[in-house]
Amino acid sequence: MTTDHRTRPHATPATPARVTVMGAYGHTGRFVVAELRRHGLVPILSGRTPQRLAALGELHPDLETRPATVDDPDSLDRALAGASAVINCAGPFASTAAPVIDAALRAHVPYLDVTAETEVVLDTLAAYGDRARAAGGLIVPAVAFYGGLGDLLATAAAGDWTTGDADTGTAVDRISIAYALSGWRPTDGTRITGQVSSARRSGGRILYADGRLRTRSGDAPRADWTFPDPIGTRPVVGEFTMADSATIPTHLAVKDIDTCMTVSAVDDLRSADPSGPVAVDESGRSAQTFLVEVVATRDGETRRAVASGQDIYAVTAPLVVEAARRVLADPHRPSGVVTAGALADPRDFLTSLAPGHLTLDFTN
Ligand SMILES: NC(=O)c1ccc[n+]([C@@H]2O[C@H](COP(=O)([O-])OP(=O)(O)OC[C@H]3O[C@@H](n4cnc5c(N)ncnc54)[C@H](OP(=O)(O)O)[C@@H]3O)[C@@H](O)[C@H]2O)c1
């Protein structure tokens, strides 16, 4: 069946929306496909390697498979034809984001991705902010464990601290994001993406300070962070800047963002073990657990939001699918490049994921 890809079908009970998943057979893409199905949406499976796509298609014989490569715009147009949205799970996004966004704009459908690449979020804002707004298109980058969850928690913690100080323009003095992972067995995609990001920074690291991202060299600082029970005080690597430092400032005037990660997780990430996550339940989740604590500070007052759960790759799927569902259901959805924290009420968004995916605690 051919469908005019300029049309914008919307979800109704009779015709469930179709959502193209780029990189559908990757580790994260598979979680996203399963989560879309759980909500009655119909994934269109896409990716660049026909054999891997066909193998996933055998597990979902009722779904369409549409091979597409980022250097062939026609193949991307075919992959998006008749879809109501596209979720890009193919990374490094330094290679895939722009061509898939271009295809989404041509197809007049919203684009969402799960990038963890800070620079890709910045590139997306710079290249597509005005273009998408002018075209009435919506681009939602980094709706994922890194980039999305911290953005939602920070925005929820800041609450009504949205108005900038009359002198400085700053609404929040500092946002601290502390990640505690029980372990981290990265996927191939994470490893390759880390190499691409590191090369872009010439081996340096980035830090959001005094209202902008800057590059640092030398060793990252180490300290202790006291997480809520039962984790308690753990050694952490500081200046472990993630995509949250690009997403949060798009809508919250914050002076400094500092990010830290438990040392054991950083050591796991840098180890040579290529084995990747190991599934321990029928949904494919690994035994990895996470806790993310976000502290917002203004004029000496602090507000806190905490989320914990299981498997950073698996939880990315409910984050991005919830965003897609809200976008598809909203006849007045915004246009431009919009990040998770600005897409919807962040507390409502997070709370909707609490059953089964997140345990939440807010102090304000
Ligand atoms: N922000 C977050 O918290 C978060 C969470 C999960 C994942 N991610 C990101 O998502 C990406 C995928 O991670 P993963 O864990 O799913 O890794 P994975 O299992 O290794 O899968 C990588 C996927 O990307 C595809 N891909 C890679 N380069 C491509 C290109 N140039 N064109 C088209 N497809 C390409 C791969 O297709 P082939 O196998 O055909 O090469 C595969 O489908 C990574 O960039 C990772 O950092 C971010």
C-alpha cells in the first residue's frame, strides 16, 4: 500500500498511529519497538543493515520493515511514508540526526531521538530551531536516560523558579545532577558514540558554567556524593557532563550545571569488557539499577528531585515513547526544537512513568 507521506495521520482508536523507528534492531531500538507496541502504536521497522532488519521483522511478522540509509534521502522518505512520527535510535547521532530530521521535515512529522551526544543537541538547536519553527515542525532531541531524565527532573525540581533575576537573568543558580549506576556494561553503540564525542572534544571534556558550555582539559575532579538511602555516600567523578547540560538551558535560565557519576560506573564504561548488557527478565532488561538525584539551588535554597529504576537503556524506551504519545495526542503541539523538560509538565510526565519504570521523590 502506498501512502502519501505529506499527510499527517493522527492516532485514533480505529487507526493506531504508525511510528517509524530508525535503528529498530539496535539494543535501544528493540526496547522502543516493544514499548510502542505496548501502547497500541504500530512501529515501522527501519535501519541500514537489511539482514538485521529482516531478523527483527521475523520477530514481528505483522510489522513493515523498510531499509533506509542516511546517505539516501529517498530511502528515508520511504521509511517515513505514512508514519505519524519518527523515533531515531540509530547512533552515533553525529551521523544520523541531521538526515533523519531533514526527512521528518519533508514528511511533516515530529522527530524524536535518544541521543546522548551533547554536541548533537547543540547542533540540532543551531541548525533546526528556526527552520523547524518556520515549517511548523517539531524536533525533540535526547528524550532518553541521558539528556531527557535529567531535564525532566531538573525542571520539576526548579518548579516555579522560572523567572530570571532582574540583574542576572538567572532563574536557578545551580543544578547538580548526580548519577549512581550499580554498574555499566555499555552497548557497542554507547562505546562508538563515546569515541565520536571524545574525538569532537579533542579528548577534552565539557562543562556548563556561567551560562555556557566550555571545554576543559586535564583530569576530572573526584569527590564524594551522598545519595539517598540505600546508596549513601559514594566516590564520584565530577564534570561528567551529559546531554542534560545542553537540554536544560534551552528553557531554564541556569548559571551552572554540575554533573557527577559514581566512580565504579565510570570504570565499567572505560573497561575493555565488550560483553554488553545481559538480559535478566523477559522484557530484556539487565540487572543494572540507577538513581539520579537532581538538586536545584537558588539564593541558598535547595529543591530536589530523585528518580530510580532498572536499566538505563530499557528506561529510555518509556521516556521517548511517552514523549511521542504526548506529541501525537496534542493538536496544539509546539514547533521548533523542544526538549523533554519543556514539552509537558515534567512532574506529570515523570509520574505517568512511575508505575513499572521509575520510583520518584520530589521535595517541593
Ligand atoms: N541518551 C541516552 O541515555 C541513550 C540511551 C540509549 C541509547 N543511546 C544512544 O543510542 C544509540 C544506539 O545505542 P544502542 O545501545 O541501541 O546501540 P546498538 O545496539 O549498538 O545499536 C546501534 C544502532 O545504530 C545503528 N547505526 C549506527 N550508525 C548508524 C548509521 N550511520 N546509520 C544508520 N544506522 C546506524 C546500528 O545499525 P547497524 O547495526 O546496522 O550498524 C544499530 O541499529 C547510541 O548513540 C547511544 O549512545 C542513548
